[in-house]
Amino acid sequence: GLVDFTRNGEKGWRTFTIENLIWLDIIKELRTFGVQLGKILQIKNKTQKLLSKDNLKNLKPLSDYYMVISIGFNISIIEKQYLPVDSSIRINLTNIISKYTS
């Protein structure tokens, strides 16, 4: 599926990590750009390492970071000052991450 989670107890409550919540916000952003669910699943598979807890810890605290998805679905995380000028999809990761870590 698009979101990995665990269930706790017999009532089946779902437990989400911070990474899950960040990914849910990214899914919302991608849907606003009209990206279909099949493509979002491909993006998820390509970005799991990029969005790992270890990689997120290594981001410089005062920089703005964007997830950039180019036309060929090449995906990278880039500081704002290095954003390409082309018509790629850009998602502000700094804003998303700060919602869950502040």
C-alpha cells in the first residue's frame, strides 16, 4: 500500500511513525499535482531511503529542503538555493517535517 503501519491490540488501532506522517503529507501534495496512485507508489518505492529517519536527521536545521520529482520521475532532495528551473514537481519538505518535529 501507500502507507506502511502497524496495528496495536485487538481493536486494531493503527500506529504511525513520523516518517508515515511526512509521507502522508507528501501523498497529499502529489495528489494536488494530479499524480495518479500508481505513480505515487513508484515514488514511494524510490524515496524510502531518501526519507528514512537517518537521512532526515542529517538535513541542516536552517535550510529549506525540497523533494524534486522531474519529468522522468527522477527524485532528489535539494536545498532551495539549488532548485532546478524546469517544470519539475517541488514539495517543501522543511514545512512538512517541521509540523511533526517542532
